[in-house]
Amino acid sequence: MSEETTQEVRSVKGKSMYSYIADAWKNPSESYLKELNKERRIAWRREENFVRIDKPTRLDKARNVGYKAKQGYVLVRGRVRKGSFGKRKIKAGRRAKRKGILQITVGKSMQRIAEERAQKRFPNLEVLNSYWVGANGQYEWYEIILVDPAHPVIQADPKINWICYNTQKGRVYRGKTSAGQKGRGMRVKGKGAEKVRPSIRANGRRAK
């Protein structure tokens, strides 16, 4: 057996269960998830929005963004509609170019909107993170991970008890989740990101 073949065998043996799940979700339409997700979306369409679930649909992604199968963690699946925003028709006179009715793009992603709506439905919890699980022509579904800061198991865990601090209250509304940080430009440094810190609004108000 050649060295290249030996290395390939070792790499296959070294793959974890989470790696196989992640590979399947890279192209769901080409893996075993194709028919499974089709059935899921039919069921999800009929259920109540922002429903609490027992287990994550994407175990690898849930673990990657902070989920743990222990007391104090809550999983919620919610949907938001797709497409750009529209404004009411303007009756005052102006040329068509300046009407601005269709194709209005909001500053927040649909994922952030889903997180904020989940927070409103569970005000005693704090949103930790979220991840995409599916879409059809009308909706997108996200699973949102929430944490109970008053739960004794959470308060005793040094890896997550930071979310119990008062500074983390309403963190989703201040863009402190992963999706929120991406929308605020926090993942970009250096050239082209001079005005994103501490925030776009605060940078504009700075004394020159």
C-alpha cells in the first residue's frame, strides 16, 4: 500500500460523526437529506411558528454555535418570510425612480429578525445563537438556541455562566449574537472597516 493510500485511509478513519453530518448539509439536495427535508418542510409549514423542539435538526451546527444537551438550554424553530421589503404606494408626485416601493433591502438579515422574534416570545431566556435549517419559496426556517440565565445548572457552568451577567440582557437586540456581529461588520478588520467600530452610529458622532 502506497503512502498516499495510507494517508487517505487514516483521514477517513479520523473523521467524526459531526463531519459526516456537515458534509451532508453542504449540498442537501445531493445527499440523503433531499427527501427528508422535503417532508420536514411540509410538516413545518403546518405547525405553529416559533415552536419549542427537543433535539437539533443539525447536530453539528448546533454544537458549533454553543448548544449543549443539558438543562437550561432551549431550542426553538421559527420561520421568517423570504424576499425584499416593500413600502406602501406613494401618491405624491415624483418620478418612478424615486418612489422606492419594491426591492427595499433592510439592514438586518432574516436570521437576526428570527432571533429577535424568538426573544420576544421567550422573554425570560437569552438568545445564544442560531443556524439555518431549511427554506422553501415562501419561508426560511432557523433554529434558535436560547439559554435560561436563572437556571442553577447554567449559573454553575463556567463555560456559559457569562450569559447570566446583566451586561448580556437583551443581547440579541444589540447585535451580540454571531449573526448580529456579522451584520455589524465585526468580522472585517483593517482597510474598509474604519467606520464599523464601536458602531456605525457611534463612529459618525465622534468628535473630529
